[in-house]
Amino acid sequence: MIRYLLKTTEEYRLDSLDDVVNFRTWLYRDGASQNYDINSFGYVEKSIKEGKDVIDTYYVVKVSKKFDDEKDPMIFNDGITYLKHDSECGIDGDKNEEE
């Protein structure tokens, strides 16, 4: 069976607006090297409250990536690997340079 990955939609939680901006920049660079395009990118600020007081905020980022054309796919995909956590990666997704 031949499978072609056409697109994915992913959601991430980030701690600050600066992280959101850096992550967006990284996604566009990563897409160029990993052969996908960003179809959409959006974020929503969420608040953590105690009673009526806001004690913290975070951001939920939603990204849609296009890998191939539906009508004329070119890239065969034999599987996708999902990583739950990677403590060696920073917010920009690159390996820490201190190592």
C-alpha cells in the first residue's frame, strides 16, 4: 500500500509571546529543510486563574503543515514518528549548543 502524507494539524503549548514568535520563525526554516509549507499559523492566549485573579498565562499554537499535493502526490511516506518529549531541544527546536 502506498501512502502519501498530505497535511497535518498540530497544537503546541508555549509559555510566552516571544516563544510563539521564535517558534513561528523556526517552523518556516524547518519547513524549508523538511519539505513542508505552513498553511496556517495561529495562537490563543490562555489564562490560569485563582478565583478572579489571573496568576499565569500561556499560549496555545495551532499549525497546519502541507507536505504534498492531493491531486498529484510526489513524496511516498512510510511512517511518521511522534516525540512526546525531547529534553535536549530548546524552544527553537534546535539541539542545545552547550553540549
